[in-house]
Amino acid sequence: MKKLTILAFVALLPFTSIAQKHVYEDLLVMYVDEKYEKCIAKAETYINGDDTKRDPLPYLYVSMCYYEMSRNTKYELDYPKAGIEALKWAVKYRKKDKEKEFFGNYEDYWASLNTMALETGESLIDDPKTLSKAKQIWVAATGYYPENPGAWLMLAMCHYKANLAKEGDLAIQEYNKAIAAAGDISTLPPDQKKMLKNGLIRYCDYLVSKGMRDKAKQVASVGKDVFMGEDDFKGLWNSL
């Protein structure tokens, strides 16, 4: 995410934040200066503090720092799991920001995190040896952004591939709620649309493999008006 976006937002915090006591300019400065390890350590002091442990932003800063570290090769040896840590801490942040006081101001970051989740999760989901890692990613993706319908489809596919039909069906129920709440899917951000398209393709292929072609076409119809211009979705639709 662009750090200037964060800087502009934090400048407004004294006027917009009611529930949170602190604005954490120190964490902002360390993050912008790319002192990620120092920023994480300082954020954890707030997370462990009695007066600040309920504030969402320290958790978010930890997530953002790990995300940046996952993209920098100099942290590969010491922080090989920085990517999944970014996802896990995003979930912890969302649990603290239950009223979404700050959530909407960080859409650039959620887009970046969703893109990482999709790229990494899809590279792991088809190999039985790495399926559990893929599941870990999609559990996190649905945790920090439960409104994102495509993430629920991908989590459902992890369950189905692990022969956990009940859990897969529960994830599909959550997908149905999310897709209904999303309304016009053409207005979704590009990262969410791509995740939704890929999830639809995977889920429909799964339904066809189970002999449920009619249901697959019904599910795919959700994306017909939006994704028919893309070859992979068009190929799916024509096959149904």
C-alpha cells in the first residue's frame, strides 16, 4: 500500500477516532521509514499494554510490516513466514476493529493482501502436500475480509479437496451470504473480482466432477455478465 495514503489518513485520526485513545504516530514513522522490525516490536508493546491492547491499529501495523517484509528478499532467511504472519495479524486486527472504524481507510492494503493470498493460495491448493497451507491462507483471508465472496469459494475448495464436505458446505453458505450482500459484482475492486472469478471456475469444475452440471451453470451465472470477456471464464461457461 502507498505509505502516503497512510500518512494522509493518520493526519485525520485525532478528529475521526473516538474509541481508540492513541493515534500511534511513532508506529507510522517507523513504518514509513521501513524500520519494520522496530515497528513490530513497538506495536507489540502496545498490544501487551493494558490501556492499548484493545486498539486495532497496532495489530494492523504488525500486519503491514510483515507484508512489506514478505516482499523484500533481505528478510527471507529470518522471516520465511512473513506472508502468512501478515495474514494472521490482519485477522487479529479485524477482530479488534469490529465496527470497522478504520477498515475502509485501508482498501489499498486489503487489495494488496488479497492479491498475495490469491497468488500464494492458488499455487498451493492443487497439491495434496501443500493443501493445508492453502487452507491456512484462505481461513485468514475470510477472517480479515469476510465480506469478500471469492475468499469463501477458495476456502470451500480447500475443504472439498480435503474431503471435508460438511466444512465445504458451510463455507459455501458464507459465500452465498457474501455474494448476496455484494450486490452488483461489477463494482467490486479488481482484486476481489479476480478472486471471485477464479473461485467460481474452481467451484463449478468441482460441481461438474460430482455430476452436478446444472447446479454448476446456476452458480456460474453469477459471473456471466461480468466475466464473459475473459477466456478462462468463457471456456467454463461454454463447457456447461
